[in-house]
Amino acid sequence: MMLFKKPFKKLTSFLLSSLFNVYQVFLRNHFGYACKYEPTCSHYTKQSFQSHNPIIAMTFMIWRLLRCQPFGRGGYDPVPLPRKQTHGR
């Protein structure tokens, strides 16, 4: 059973990606460009919403934000690829 149907997933992902577009255009200049990760946290989150369902994407976003602190390593950290469904559909 699918947790999210495709239209709902696409709409939710579009709305949340748009929210990060607004952040990137209007608010990022006020906070500065101090992200230690590549891609930046906002780009990472946007990519995760475009390639995963909203629940998984929110999990990735929260995990990334928890690692974004002074003692974190930083560096290249791409969004994990979606798992392929293996139950024969």
C-alpha cells in the first residue's frame, strides 16, 4: 500500500520546494552563506523533496539540520538515492 498517492506527493513536494525557493531568494542574504555542506542545506532539502516522498524528505531535512552545527564535519553530502521497490509492481 502506498502511503502517498502520486498527485498528493507531487503537490506536497512542489509546495515545500517553493517554500525553500522563497527562502533562497529572500531570506538567505540576511543569514549569510555559511553552510559547511555541499549542497547547501536549503538545496539539499529541496532536492530531497523532489526525489522522495514528503515524510522521507522531512526526515532527511531534520537529520541534516541536526548535523549542521559547529562540531559537524561538513563537506560533500548528497541526497541519498531513492530505494527501488522490490515487491514486483
